[in-house]
Amino acid sequence: MAGAVISLFLFLPTGLAAIIFASEVNAKNTSGDYAGAAESSRKARRMVIWSLALFAAFWVIVMMAAAFSGVETETVS
């Protein structure tokens, strides 16, 4: 569940999906639906990984745009 909450801050849409799937795991597990709990767990993990990947891709694009925009950065002495 902690990974799902962290992914909420990285990329909101997949972070919300990860939290929803992670919250289903305990309910399904206590009701005896072990296959459903395992599937919800896999989906939550997949959403966390997507959140991390999309966050990283976003920052790579931002850094590339900043590097190629011709904006001079100021050095601190």
C-alpha cells in the first residue's frame, strides 16, 4: 500500500488506480478470494511501475526541453 501512496504523488491517474487495486487486496483476501486478491495485487504493482515510468519519462522530457531551449543557467560562485 505504501508504494501505491507514493505513486499517487508521482503520477496521479495511475496512482489513484494503484490505491484502488491495493485497497481491494485485503477485502478479497479475508473473504477467501485468494486468486482475486493476487490479481488485484498484480494490478496495483503494475500501476506503481507505470507511475514511476511515466514520472521518469516526464522529467527526461522536461530536462531535454530545458537543455535544448537555449536558456542560459546562472552559476553560483
